[in-house]
Amino acid sequence: MKVKLELDGVFNLQIRKKVSTITLFLLMIAIIGICSIAKIHVLGNIKSQEKSVITNNMNKSKYLIDNSLDNLNIICGDWAPWDNTLEFINTNNSKYIKSNLNDDTFVSLKINTLIILDINNKIRYANFYDLENKNSIEMPQELLNYINSSEETVFKNKNVFSSVSGIISVNGRAMMLSARPITDSEFRSPASGTVLIGKYIDSKLIKEIENISDSKMKIEKADAARVLDGKIIVNNGELEFLNEDSVVLKPIGKDKMAAHSIVKGIDNKLSFILTLESERTIYNKGVKSIGFLILLLIFSSIVIVILCNILLEIIVIRPIEEISGEVSKIDLNDSNISRITVKGNDELSILGIEINNMLDNIEAYNKKVVDSERQLKLVLEGAGAGFWDWNFEEDSIDVNEKFLSILGYSREDLPYNNELWQKLIHKEDFEHYSNIFYNNMWNTLEISIIEQRMLSKCGEYKWILNQFKVVEHNKDGKPKRVAGIVTDIGDKKRYEEELQYLTYYDKLTGIFNRGYYEYILDRLDKEENLPIAVIMGDLNGLKITNDTFGHGEGDKLLKGAAEVLKKVCGSSAIVSRYGGDEFIVVLEHMGVAEVEKICKEIKRECEKKKVGPIYLNIALGYSIKANRNQNINEVIKEAEEMMYRNKLLEDRSARNSITSSLRQTLLEKNNETKEHVERMYNLCVKISDILNLSTSDTNELYLLAKLHDIGKIGIDDKILNKPGKLTEEEWNIMKTHSEIGYRIASSTPDLMHIAYKILTHHERYDGTGYPKGLKGEEIPLLSRILAIVDAFDVMTNERPYKKAMTVEEAIEELKKFSGTQFDPDLVEIFIQAIKNH
């Protein structure tokens, strides 16, 4: 194959025309571009820089004001929570004023006013001090008026730790004001009044701001602030702010710029405008510099274009013609490819050198193809893996980009010689790697495979699978090159660790599972570990918790029990989850007295630990293996039997505790009171007397009055205590409380006999009630009685969301819904009972 290029006069003429045309076109583009960039970008950057500097100065100014206000708040924080101030409020001790509130105090604290108010917001002490003239003056009426009219702002302290601070206007000047509640120095006493401390934004602070911002500063009261179309309009439209934090810039002539920003007052309203007026030095200098730069660049561009055309002819076009002539004579099919003549040391000579280098590479191509095929084969075997190739004779290592990306390195980060492996491989793995590598070099292994940790750029070690083999030997048969592939196996290792964890640990509670307990028990059952104590525990209340609050809360109960057992038994104990709600603890070298102490401590910790509304309650049993002849399984059986005996003994107490906890929680969540229950019971007794109910039914009716709404404990507080009307979705949720109550009662043997009556206490006589839609006498008698009594008590007693009806009005309501909502016969009996009473 021959490469030939012939250049004639016509071709040369076309090149020259093209060069001239291109250079003229580029000149025009350059001039237009320079002007456009100068006008749009550079001038825009100058304006942006000017705005940035002014905005930064404004932020610094606001920071100095906020910092001064913070210092004032600190001073107020020293005076308000002070025992002497509290004593003055309580006793009106005049020594407090003489000792602490003299002129020196105002001078040293650099404040203008200090006011002390009692708990009724009456002024007990007030003084206004002129710091410039060093004398007390009359308290400004504007400040007194502000205090009298701003109780919600100044005295809105929520507790003794709270504070209120901000800026107000006094006598046309901006004053910083801080208020804190009066209490003792340990913040134990309730708030007994308020301390107010104020300070003008004085000339010293203004001077400091002006020095830092190199501007003239003033702060003025904002007039007629309002929001229109998302913008904040101030001073009758004179200023428009995009938001509360924006800065508005307004030029003053050509040489000055005024910056305006909003400063909120103590009531968090847009109260003041902070103005900084500064010279436009950056902008004016920038405009002059741009004009001069444009002229200079245009002139320079014209001169450069002319010179470039001349130099291109001499330096580029003619030498290119000479190189083209030599290239056209080269025959790539020759065994010895001719080279072009290189003259000089410029870019064209470099081009000649590069052409010759390319020809050298072509000659060496066939030899490199063989090596490339070997490397390619190995890379294909480890597709997607990092590749490395180590030449021993040159002590050089070549790696691909995938190798680097696996470990997070760039090519400049690593040494590419024997030090590479010492740097990357974990020191605990390096010896193993070296032994295998040595065996591989001497052909004792065909392919070596190693799992090892290698250092990533972020400083963490990653698990890597390294597979390598010798790919080339020298003429003496010694290894010359080793190539290999690396694969990130971090996910595989993490999966193995996770499987290992799940093999031995309970996923929910984090303690050992039964599998690990059975595995470790044989290893612990040794004579040197005697005596061995076994504690069995059974968690009470799990089913009722799951039924009432869902399995999520039940899981928390299990976790809480596990935490108590781990905490009390210590790190040396084997604490395991034995079954659904059962736990087992194995302790070495533990006698009877010690294990009884641990059991008592577990009980005490359970009494202190509350999960939701329910306190932890665990039935415990234990046994001791004191000698080697005892069978450990018999010891475990004894502990389990003791646990079940204790569970039977404690069962009623545990159930009563859980029921009481649920009832108390219901009282806290709902508006119901003990008085409501008692009133309902008294009304139920009146009806039961007329109906001649048995003592058993009467007692059942009392229990139903107490617990009929127990299911509301499972209803969200926002729905349960919502003051307004419930949405359809909220009402559907509210109606489930009878089903939740049914599940709670069904889970508690002492309440099981009233479970169905709890379920049906919202059924209506006409069959339109819930949840089953029962009708007439399908509804249990006690549920029908309760529906009437509950409705009457609610109507005749005041609630936060309604006023109480009179008895006569409530009776009329019962008559109105007799036969639809209520049993008509029972309504008549109830009305008779009320009238007789």
C-alpha cells in the first residue's frame, strides 16, 4: 500500500485563500465576541461583584446588630435567674437597688434601661440612663406604652429558661430589648416576674458597622409594610423586597449605591429598614478598564492576524508541502519502511518525529499482537474484573482502569512496582499472599486464588478475590511476567457475616437465639463452670399488647425485656430468646443466693420500665446445677416448672396491673373521668333495681361502665380528642374502638365475660349501629342499658366542646331516639328511675 499526495499550484492557492478567509472571519468573530463578552459577562460580573460586596457588608452589619442583641440577652440572663432579683420581687428589698442598680451598673453594662416587673406585670423598678451624658433621665413614655400593650410579645415566656429579645422603636431610635423570666439561680422557682434590659443602637455600634462595611449606615422605622404579589412593599411602594432576607440596591447618581434590607422587630414583624450608602468604586473602575481593554484587544487582534498570515506562509504552508512530498513516497509494504527527514525543533518537526514513531510502532505491531492476545484472553476470563500485569525483569506493574476503580484510586496515586502489593495488601494477609505467590512462580500451582483484604483510597480495607498465574518465562525458564485479575467480593463477605449473625442471634431483640443457646450449652456444661444457674422467663401481656396496639408495640415489649435481662445479668451471661415470649439465661459460677438476687433485680427493673402504657412483667423461675452428676436438661426443666408455678401465682396480679395500666392510659388520653364512671354506675343501679337484675349482672354492669370504652386506647390521640367534627375516614377509625376493646377483654380472663357486651355497646335498636348491625333484643341487655345511661350522662354534664343539657332536655332527646337508637322499654324505665330520683 502506498500513500501519495501531490500538491499543485492551484491547490496551494486554495489553501492560502482559505487561510486568509478564515483569519479575517475569526478576526470579526473575535471583535464581536470581545465586545459581547465585555458588555454581557464582564460588566455583569462587575455588577455581580459589586452586589456581592454590598450584600456581604449588609450581612456583616446585621450580624453585628444580632451579636449586640445576643450580648444584651446574656446580660439579661445574668440578672433574671438571680437569687437577689427573686428576693427583691418577693420582699421589695431596697438594698438590692442601692447595691446593684446604681449609675455604675448602667455604665459598666453599657445599657440604657433596666425594668423589673412582678408576676402581674406591674413595674417594681424602672430606670432609663443616658450613656452619653452619664445621667438618669425620665423613662420614655413610648417605651412604657410598649410594655403595657405588648404582654403577648414581651411576656410570652413558656418556662423559666425561655427568653424574648428583639428591636423596638423608642423616641424615633432603634432600641435592642431583651426580656427573661425572674427565677432563682438554679431555675427551680417558677417565674415570678420579668427583667427587661434595653440598649439603643448607638453611635459606637453604627461607627463599627460603617468601618467594617466602608459605608454610611442608618436604621429607620419601616412605614406601611405590606405583601403584594409575593413581594414585600415598604414605605408606600418606595422599596420592594422579594423576601425578608433580600437586599434592595438603588443607585444614587453615578457614583453612589444605597443598599436596603429588612430588620424584624421584637414582634417578628417588618419593623425597620437598614440602609448602607457606599461609593461605586468597583463599578466605575471596571467600566473604564473594560473600555480600554476592548480597544487594546481589537488593535492587537488586527496586528496578530496580519502577522499570522505572513508566518503561516513561511513556517507552516511551505514545510507542510515538503512533508507531504516525502509521505507520498512511503511504501508501508516494505520490510524496512523509510522515514521522513526531520528539520528544526518546532511543531512540524515534532509531527515528523511522531510520524516516524508511528512507523516504528507499525514495525513492532506483529510482536505486540502476541502479548496482547494473552492479556486479552485473561481479561476475558475475568470479565468485569480488574487486571494487572507484573514484569519482574523491569519491576513494573501495569493495571487497568477497573483495577483502580475497584479500590477508588487514580493512576497517579500508586507506585507501579513491587511496593504496590506492600502498600495495598493487609499486613495480616501479606505473608499468606507471599507464600502462595512464591509457589506459583516455581510452577507448583497452575492458577493461584487468594481472598485478601486490600486498602482502598478512603482508608478502608476491601475484600478482594485475586487470581493470577505466570504468563511468560525468560530464556532460562525463570518467570518473567505474572498477570492476574481482581474482583470485589465485599458483598459476598457481608452476606456471609449476615448469615453468621442470623445463625446465632435473634433478629428482633439482638440477643442470642435458641439455636446458639443449644449450641453453647454443651460447651458450658463443664465441671470447671459449676455451679451453673439457669433462669427461665415468660413475658406477661404480650398477647394483649399485640391485640391492642399491634405487633409493633409487642415487638417493643420483647425488646424491652431483652434489654432488662442483658442489663441485670451482665455481659458474661448467655441471654437467649427461648420461644415466642420466653427467655432463658445461663450463668456460670452462680449460686442460689446470687441467682435469687438477680431475679429480684430483674423484677425491680421491670417495674421501672414502661413500654407504651404497659410496665414490663416477667414471670421467672430458676434452678442450679451444683455437681457434675446432675443432668443439665433436668435443671432446665426444674427452672421451667418453677417459672410456670410463679406465672400462675402472679397471673391475676399481672392481669390486674395490665388492665389498670390500660384504664389509666385511657383516662389520660380521653376526656372521661372517674366521676363519669361513678355517675354511670349509679344510673345503672337505678335501672337494675327496677329490672330486678341479679347481683352478678349488677356487678357486670359496673365493670362494663368502667371499661366499655377501653378500646379507645388503640385510637390515635388526634382523632380521639379532635374538637371539631370527624371526617368519614376518622369516624371509621373511631368506630373500631369497640372491636379493639373486645380483643382486649377476650385476652384477659377476668374481663372475658363482658367482651361481647363491650363489642355491642354501640349497636342501635333499629339495627343501624356498629360493628355487627344487631337489632332489638339481639343486642345484649346490659349493652342496651349502657347505651342509654352513657348518652344521658354525656348530655347532662359539660364537656370542653359542649355545654350541659338540663335533665328535662336530655329526657326529651332520649324520647326522640326511642325505638331507633335506644330500646323504648328501657327508655321508659330509665325515665321513671330519673323522675323517682
